[in-house]
Amino acid sequence: MADKRTRLTREQVLAAGVELADAVGIDGVTMRKLGQALCVEAMSLYHHVANKEQLLDGMTDLVYTEIQLPQDTDWRTAMQVRAHSLRDTLNRHPWALRLVGSRTSPGDATVRHHDAVLGTLRRAGFPLALAAHAFSVLDAYIYGFAVQEQALPFDSEEAPTELATAILAQFPTNQYPYLAELTARYAEDTGYAYVQEFTFGLDLILDGLERALAVGAPPYTPARE
Amino acid sequence: MADKRTRLTREQVLAAGVELADAVGIDGVTMRKLGQALCVEAMSLYHHVANKEQLLDGMTDLVYTEIQLPQDTDWRTAMQVRAHSLRDTLNRHPWALRLVGSRTSPGDATVRHHDAVLGTLRRAGFPLALAAHAFSVLDAYIYGFAVQEQALPFDSEEAPTELATAILAQFPTNQYPYLAELTARYAEDTGYAYVQEFTFGLDLILDGLERALAVGAPPYTPARE
DNA sequence: CGTTGTAAACTTACGATGTAAGAGTGCGCC
DNA sequence: GGCGCACTCTTACATCGTAAGTTTACAACG
């Protein structure tokens, strides 16, 4: 965690913030603890960030840096790669999701990322309105999926066999029959992986977009373009 | 805000919490202020909730109460009505979204809601796996859309004409050409409403589900059922 | 009626947090 | 050398969640 005697930079502060948040959760990120991680008193940090708000903004933007920009292959696989990269990143820094929901001023990396995605779609022949729609659906889905994944009472990567039954036990079977049915199914299905769930929705959306692109006219938009 | 001399109940506390959060935001909800709103000292609240965690859990579940359960019409319009109701509710209580992402133990209303949605799909003929997939995509989309709506630097309901240009001014046009193009378009299109964006994605997903239902076999699932 | 048990509300207190204000400290440039 | 400035530290305060212990008021009983 940062050697003793170098002058601090804003970048170091933000990076340490990300690292700390990963380790102890976003609520564990306090100015004093962050200072400690950097061998510095809490108040010294205020020469590199205006306040904690801005620290969190910077951390959020730094996370965006990790997301793979879409490459210039066909738009579909480009979107797929980006989607998985975004999901991975959000899983690697679970706290980031809570921040994007409350931050209204996007950082530099954030804007660059959005522009790149939009560009990939436009160059692939998406009319402007459809490109905007596509961006909106895709991002909404990815973020929402990440929210759900975090709300799950188990780690989404491991086989949920016993866990599912534990959850099942929480609510009375007869009162919530459909949930019970579902949980039972997952409990017995040992091969189940949550990635499949993500891929299903993603492909469904990409199919829809492909169809919309083929038809030509983006629906639900005042005719212009 | 609650008359003087009635004994407090847990329900009153939670309702006051929701009201307070709506008024001053979730960070403004402190035990002392909540107590004040109920004409009671902060510590008295601890006789009705174990700690602040549990207060937030209860508030989250109370919000779920407001979401319209799907009626027993055809599944498609049922899902549409529910989707819009969920979005409205999340917009009415913007703080709730941040909570669902961090809460892992669902409340009673939450579970009931999930069961009802699942039930509607099952009764409409969705195989179990497809019903689960459908639930996952839809909820992910709705939550994610709400996240994006909140991250927008403007109120999603009003015409963003001048606002868009203000945003546009933030980042250099030449550096982010596609975003600039998009923002310019929205600035000139006075008839634009953000609901259309929501409806586009929702219909796209519902179309996809309808097709998957027609085909019969849910993709991406180990063959069983 | 007084007595008493108990659930609900209150009082006090503590450690942690974000940060305002101002006082050191050390490095680069004259 | 010494001046200026960028950085850091010290001290202090209001506010937060909540632990511990005390007071209050009402219901049940003699």
C-alpha cells in the first residue's frame, strides 16, 4: 500500500479507494482508513479530491476504465464482448453499481466508453434513433442484471444446491407455490450456472435489435431521420 | 406527522421512514430525524426495529407493496402493466433502488410479488425454465432502466432541450462525435419523451419472449422438463 | 383503591465519521 | 541563503448509530 515518502497524486488516491472498496466494501471506505492505506492523515486527501463525493465520482470513473471498449468486429460480437466485460467489471467491484445510480456527473472514461459503443453501432449501420434505443436496452439490461445478481442471497458463481433449499425453507411452500417449484428445480439441477441466465437475455435482446435493424425503421420514434 | 400520544407501531415507523426518504433522500434518513418526525426520541425506534439495517429492509419491502401485482389477463399485457408499475414505483421512491442492490434478504411483499409474476407466466404456458428466464430478463431490464434514469443529469419527464445542449457543452464535440450527434438530435427533437425509450426495450423483450414461447424449447438450458 | 409487572419511551454516553480552520514542512527557484 | 507554494498534519466540531441503564404509564390483580 504505497511506500512512505513519495508525494501523493490524485490517481494514487483514487486507485487506493478502489482497492479499499474492493477489500472492505464501499461503507468501509472512510477518509481516515483511506489515508491510513496511503500512509497519510485523512485531511491530506483533501488536497487531491474536493470532498468524499468527488472521491467516489473519481473511483466510479476509474472502474469504467477497466471495461473493454468494443472492438471493430461485427457489431453483434462487439456488443457481446462489451456486455460480458461490463458484467465482469461490475462483479469485480460490486460497490460501483450503487454509485452509478447516485452519481449524475459522468467522468471522462464513462463518456469515452459511451461514445465508443454508440460509434460501433452507428458504423454498423444503425440509424441514430435505433442506435440510441439499442444502447439504452443493452445498458439497462446489463446494469439490471448486475443489480439482481448482487441481491441474490448466494454467490452467483457457485452451485446453489444446498443454498437453494435453505432459501426454499424460508418461505412456506404452500404460500408461494411457483417460487417453490422454481427453487426446487434449481436445487436438483446441479449443472445450472448463472451465466446462462445472462446470456439468454443478452441474446434475446441482440436478436431483437438485429431484426429491428433489418426492418430499417426504428419503431416508437417520431418519424425523422 | 403522527399525533402526540398514540403508541408507535412498527408499521408507522416504516411508513414514516418511506415518507422521510422521499422528502430528504435516503442519506437524510437518520434515526434522530425519523424519531423527530414521529414525535419520539431516536432510541425509542429501537423497540420496533432491531437496527437501521432492518429499518431499511422494512422500508424496501413496504415499497414493494405499492407495485401492482400482475392481473390475470393475457401474459403480455399483464407483464406490461407490471413493468410500468414497477418503473413508476422506483421513480416515486428513487432511494429504493439503491437499497434493493444491497439487501440480500427479501421481505414478505417482495417474495409475494415474485411469486405472482412467476405464476402469471406459468399459467400462460411458459415452461419452468423459460418462465425463469423471462422473469430474469424483464426484471433486469426494468431495474437497469431505472438505474439509468436516475443517473441522467436531468429529470426524465421534462423536455431536455436546453439541458441537452448544456450537457453537450461539457464534453468537446470533436472528441466524442457520436455522443455529440446524439445529443444534438435530442436537443432539436422537442417531442421526445423518455417513456418511449422504456417502451421500446420492453416491447423488444416481450417480442423475444413471445417467439421463444412459440418455439417451445427454452434455449440455453440443459434439456430437462 | 393501591400494588406491581412490563412494554415503551427517554437519558446519557461513546466511538466513528466528514470536514472546517489553521499551523507546520520541505522542495524548487531566485 | 531565503521566498513561495504545494503538500501534509493537528485540532476541533457537529452528526451519526447504538449500547446501557433509567423512567414512565398502563393493564391486571389483590
